[in-house]
Amino acid sequence: MQMNVAASLNRRVRRPCYHLVLSWPAVETPSDPELIGAAHRAMTEMGASDYQYVIAVHRDTSQIHVHIVLNRIHPETGVTLSLSHDYARLEHACRIIEHAFGWPPDRGRFQPELVDGEIRLAPLPAAHWQAKLARRAKGWQRDLDDGQVAPRDPFTAELLDKARRVFQQARNWAALHAGLIGHGLRYLRHRLGGRLEHVRSGETIAAGDLGSAYTLPRLEASWGSYRAGPGVALDRLGARARSGRAYREARAARRQLLAELEEQQHREETQLSVLAAGLSSLRRRALRRVLRQDHKLARARLRAALPLPRLADYGLTSRAAEQNPQRARSRRWARQVTPVPALDHGVLDHEALDHTALRQAWAQADALSAGGGADLRMTEDGALLVPRRNGRGSVVGVDRFWQTAAGVDYQLSGCSALGVALLGPPEARTCIIVDDGATGANLSGRFPAVLIAVTGPSLSPWTEPQLLELARDRWVYAHDSGAAEDQPLLDRLEELLPDIRIRTLDANYYCAETDEHEAGQDAPDEAWEGDLTGAEEPEEEDDFDFSP
């Protein structure tokens, strides 16, 4: 009511309500105060801090999100909030929020830069947009990062290549339909666009998924208005295809009835506005409220009389259950990587690794149960992905490493200052802190019962609290590689964790685990085993070096 009163101060604005959604990836779990604080910060960056808005936190989906409903009319002055270039202003606000709250920067239309402590946005180079257009022309769409199980896809890469050749060779609608039907495909109109249908299975994809040149508007611009192709006899199709066609027709009939009811209700609202023109505003609002309640009841009755058709009613089952969850890929992702070598389109092999691409690749990779509980996943090309998590368990970065002839090659995601990568069982009584993933991967393989924490070359306000939590009730060690550039990190670790032990963990360094270890006590001398070549004899007050 208050927002309606404020909106009445400027009746020239037809749509004073502005709806905005801030969404976080499924791998991030921000708290409610952080979500609300981010919403307030977004409104401040938009210049709407003095305007009326409502914030609603939603956790009803895998991606936590916040709805913001803003009244563009100022409650005191009646000035309308400008929404000019709101996409750029909101992206700038998101980059500022990420930097302030310690979340990794997501991908956008601009390149963020930190200049004198301020976030600035720079346009992406022209080569980026040219490559994006080239991928769209080949039918590559945005890869999905939810890792959900997708239905079996009859549109194989070979079939799509054949369809593209038909499109390239056809000169009119008749030639297109004749060429596609030879491969078991049909081109259909769907609302304002086109769809490619697999005749036998009944599965469809958007024509734009095949390539931007094969959309209905582009084809109509060359060949004229759409002309349907010859029908396919139903007896040529299997029982599943006939059931699927009946299922889709039932859903279409239900949508048509709902659309007709909506059109009728829209006409009634228009008639009411004409008839109530001479009444007071209070009576007009009361009549509209009653009419809307009647319309809502009518829609509910129609839906109850015509329930949504289910696959089981037609003897069909979802094909998603047939998939192996560990090997599931989204349909668009599968089409994107199948025609080319695995992950060769810029997701992981690009020079500028961004968090969005690595997070998507991590969500779609196969989880591994090796390494004593290590949080590892493997891509199709054999690379291992290790997530960096913050204190709440959110993935704030993904590191990539793979085995080479020379050793382990490691690649940071650029978010090493926001979280720590953990390798090994979380219940381990011993923790080793290293500054690079190659050393961490090597130690994790040699000591699978030890928790390895990979921090990066320096600590930050986000990683220091994590190390303090990891050091609680654990024996904590730091690996000293002997390099001069590692000394600042070791000095900071000694300041942060006074009980930490700095050791050079070479190939001959080994100590057996004993059951007598207790938090806050030194391990007994019996813990030592083997010949510790190059290691000094432990002193009395520090007779414990390493316990895997």
C-alpha cells in the first residue's frame, strides 16, 4: 500500500515496479545476512538506496537467490529512478559485491579491473565477441553448470552434421523438408521460431541449437513464409512415438484452453475499466480485486478439470533415470564438446581461466572417491579439478592439475586468495599447509591419511580464519621448499599459528601414526620409524615432527 501511494506521485510512469534477481551458483552457500547485505549494496550502486524496495530470500531451488522489488518513484520527491544502461550498472554492482564479500568474480560482458582500490569495468576485446558469434553459428550454446541428469539425446554429432549439410544445400522449403526426412528429421514451426524434430523418438531441439543461420526468421528472410512439409504416417512410427505424440497433443490442447481463458479474462478486465470509469478510485480498486479473485478461481477450476498430462498416463517413462549419474552431461554440453576434442573450445584450455568456466567444468566432471576422501573430480581429458572452499564450504575457486612426463602441472583459477583447497580426510589429526597444488598433490598421494591444505603464495582475510579453524585440535605443519619467495608466507604462518612446525618434507621423510596422539600433547618417541635422512634429531620439547 505504501509503495502504491508513492507510485501515485508520478502517474506518467506506466510501470513503476522494477523486479531484480540476484542469484548465486549451486556450489555457493551464502548466509541470509550476506544475501540481504548484497541486495542492499546492489540498490546503493543503482542509486536506489532512498527508494522503496522489498527483499525476499529464496532457497527453494538449487541456486540460492534474492528477489528485489523496487518502486522507481521516490516516496518524497516523486522523481523517477533512471534505468538507463541498467545491465552495465548491475554488472558493476555485482563485481563490487563479490569483491566486498569475498566471492569469486563471475563472467560478464565486461572485464573487471581493480584500480586504486576501486572496481572498474573495461570492455572485452572484439576477438571475444567474434569467437562467441562463431560458436553460436556452429550451434554451441551456453554450457549448463548444474550437473543435472539429462535425457538421452538422439541428436548425435553425426546426425547434426548431416542436417547442417541439408540446410546448406537446400534452396527452398520443399528441398529442406525432403532432405531432412531422409535422415529421419523434420523442421517444424514452434510459436515464433523453428524446431528440429527426430521423427522416431519425438525429441525436438530448437533450430538455433543447430546454428544461428537455421532459425525460422533467417530462413523466412531467404525463402519466404514457412511452408510445412509432408506428413509422416503414424504407422511408420513405433508405439513409443505414437504415445509421445498423443502426450504432446494433450499438453498442447490444455495450453490452448488456458490461453483462451486468459484472453477472455483480459477482455473482462478491459470492459470493467470502461464501466467503472465514473466511480471513485476506492470502488474501482474493490471491483478489480473481486474480478481478479473470480478469475483466479476460474483458472483453478480449469486446471482441476484438466490436470497436467503425465508421462505415466501414456505408458511413457522419463529417460533421465536410464543415465549413469556419474557420467551425465547436459544435452547442450554434449553437443558442444562431441564434434571437437574434449574441452578444446575454451572451457579449460583458454589462457585467461575464469572462475565461471572452471566451476561449470567441475560440476560436470566425474567425482572421484580416491585419495582418502579428497575432494577431486576428473574431466574427460584426464585433468583433475580441486575446488577451493571458503569457511562455509562454498566453492570459491577451482584449481586444475594433471600428470605430465616432467611431473605434476598445476593451474590456479585466479581465486586462490578466497579459499583453501583441501586434499585428504577431513577428520585427519594432522594437517600440512603448502603454497602450491603440485606439492599438495604429491604429498596427498604419499600420505593419504593426512589433510593437505593448499593456500597459494599468500594469505588473505578470507583464508586466515580457515587456517585457524583447521589448526584446532590438529598437528599442523608447513612445508618449506627452500625457495626465497616462500619465506613471507612461512613468516605469516608462524605469526598466525604459533604452534606450527616448519619442515622440509622430502622423499625420505616419514613417520608412522600412533594412537597415543592427543590434542595439545607431544607425540611419544615411539612415533618415529625409519631412517630420516637429512633430518635433525627432535629436541625434547618438540619430539614430534610428522604423523600421517
